[in-house]
Amino acid sequence: MFTYCWKRYEMALTSLKTGGLLSVIILILAVYYKRSNDEYLETHIHEVLDGLLRAERKVQQDQKTKVAVGFGACFDYYTNATQLLDSISVEPSSSPEHYTSINSKGELAQLVAYFFGVGAAAERYIKNKVLWQEMLQGAQGLPYMRTTVGGNAPVMAKRFITEGFDVLLGARISKKLANMISPDMKVAGGDLMEDDVHISLEYKTGEKWGPYTSPRANRIFLHSDQTNPYINALEEFQIALREFNPKLLVIGGLQMLDHFPFELGERESRLQKLSDMLRTTQKETLVHFEMASFTEETLMLDLADYLIPYSDSLGMNEQELPNIVSILTYRNITVLSDPYPRVATVLDQMRELYSLLEKFPETKGRRKVSRLHIHTLPFQAILTRRNSAWKNTMSATAKAALMGIRHVCNSSHIDLHKSKLIMDESFSTTTDDKFRERIPLNSNRPVSCWEEGDYQICVAPNLVCTDVVQTGGGGDNISSAGLVLQI
């Protein structure tokens, strides 16, 4: 009996030693794999960055190019979302809800919960003036509140100035705001006693607000504008345009008209005057319309009548693309869409939009859209019609991709320790099984371009900033950067 028990003990000891050795081997292999994987990822992202930089530097822009940008201007208050909400006693709502405009703290809490929880951007009008004043005072009392010149047009104009272009801004601004913009920037629009203010509720990836955790960094812009919705700079800007004679005319900031309490027919009158200006703009001047977060169906339909038919180019993000496709197809709004869309899905939506725009009826002064730029968190996609005036699509897509991390990290130097790739190692060109092709991400040549029908498509991966400084104004800077190399 003793001999039997001793043999069982020896067998158990041998098994334990073998198991322990196996565990050690597995641990060593895991460490080796992690180290090898980390080294691969570091090499891979470094190669992608080098490839994007080479593509960007392949083209040198003409420093004398003239660009005109309208409309509107404001002061932007950049604040932390949860800190500001806490300062004005807005607690997380248990019932997220979408509102087209805000009239109470309860509605504000529901709206923030709606977008914060999915990491989506939004822009909304605050109808309640008492609430708006409380928000302004709350923002001004925060220790890390940052004030900058804001509005789509000034932000895009600043990017063009930084790139060395000759810029005309269409905006009515105060002397205080005028002192904050570049002295090289020409301004047409007249003086203003007091500027509008926008508040950007910024939040980072993983930030918590009650039961909600944001899956990505983003922002919610809030405003209660009194000047910008009227496009008051339009008449003076139009006069200045004739003498300035720009190569590119950029129109933005029209989301300020969204759900604003105009008098009957007042908004349509202003849009008609803008449409008349675009219709009479010489064909040699390219027209780009930068879209935004529109929630009012009537306004979107008006833009489809008054503005889009007289634009050569449209710029938008992953939420605004399905929104315009929906309004043109079904005449309704898509409030919230996938914040992490697949490349194939975006490309299909771009093709659908391009096809819809081709079917617009012929009107006097009509321009056929020949360029679409979609900027998303993981990637950039630019479609340009062949033999159009748009040049250097590949390099422009690379520059747009690099501008994203430069802006969000707030540094012209790209630090690979503060960046990551979230685009897949390969992507499909379409969701249609019959025509689907798989394109691998080549780290040495990261911008993929190909031709379809009468247009070219280019896709580039973004280096995503992991040390977020700012998200507001990202789309405007990215879109401007893409245009810089294409005119």
C-alpha cells in the first residue's frame, strides 16, 4: 500500500512540474507575442505616417491663391461638458431624447445624454434666453474655459491663411473680435456691437456622466445667436467678391438658420439672395458648401433648392452624409447615424449622393457637383469627377487625414505616442457582394485611389489623436486642408 501511494505521489509531482513548465512557456510566449505585436504596430503606424507625409508633400500649393469664405463669426467658449453641466445643476437624464432646439434644463439633460452616450457630435439652438445666460456665466466661471474666434467661416479662413492663401472673410464682427483675427485677412460685412457666442461642450473617450460613458471624443455645440442667422454680411461680401475675384468660394455656417424663430418668409428671402449671388458668380470660381448638423427638414429642403444646385463641392462628416441622402431621397432627416461607419457603407452613400445630385434639374447658373469630401474619425474619403477643375485628389486626401490629428492634438508635430489607427487593415469598396473588392491598407502607400464611372475615389486612414486637446473646429480644418491642394 505504501509503495502504491508513493508512486501516485511521484506521478502527481511530475505532472505538477510539467504543468508548471508549460505555464512558464505559455507566459514567455505571451510576453514575446505582445512585444512582437507592439513592435509591429509601432513600425506599422510609423510607416503609415511617413506614407501620408510623402503624399501630402508631393504637391505644393500656389501661395497666391485667393479664397473667399462666408458666413458669420462668433466667440467660441470651449468647456468640459460634464463640468459645465454640473456648474448649472444639470444632472444626467435617465431618458435620452433628441430635441431640435432646447427650452429647459430638462431638455438639455436629455439631449446631452442622447449624444454623449454614443459619442456623437451635435449643434443646437437654445431658445430659453434665461438658460442661455446661465450657461454663459457657468462657462465663464470654469477654471479651464478657453475662448477663441469661432464660426465655420472664420475657422476655415484661418486655416487658409495659415496655408499662405489670400483670404476674404464674409462676416459682421466687433472690434474686439477683429483684433483677434489675422491682420492679413480681409473682412467684408460691416461692424457689430456685440458678437454671438457659441459654447462647445467637449468630452473625451471614456469620460463618464452619470450612467453614460462616451465611446469617443466629441463635442456638442450650443448657441443662441441673434446676428448670424440673418447672414447680415451677404450684401457687402457680394460686392467685395467682384473685386477680389477668388479661385474658391466657400459657404458655411448656415446651420445657424436651423430652428431660428424667423418671421414668415424671412429665411427664404435671405436664402434667395444667397442663391442669386452664387448663380451670378463667375464659373471660374469654384464653389464649396460645407455642411453641418442640420435638424430641420424644411431648411434642408430649402438648401437643396437654393444652394446645392449652385455648388461644385460638398463637405460633410459621417452623420451629415446619410442626412443629406435621406432628405434628397425620402424628404426626412436622419437624426443619429453610426459614429464608426464602415468604409464600404460610406462609399455606397457617396455614390448614392453623387447619383442623386446628377439628377437635379437644369436651372440657370446651375453647377454640377464634381467633388464630395467625407471626413470620419477612422478615415477620409474624397470623390472627384474626372476632367473637372479639382486636382491632386490623392495628396489632398492625405493632407486632410493629417490635419485631423494636428488639430485635435493641437500640434503641427505628430507624436506617434499620442496617436493610433482605428481603420481596419483592409476595407471593401462596396457592400454589394456582386461588385465588392477588398483593398488592403498598404502602410508604405496608405492612400488608396481607384476610378469608377466618370469619377475617382481616394481613401486614407486617419491617425487618431489619443491626447485630445480640442474637437470643435476639427471638420472645418480638415475640409479646408483637403481643399488647399485641389484648387
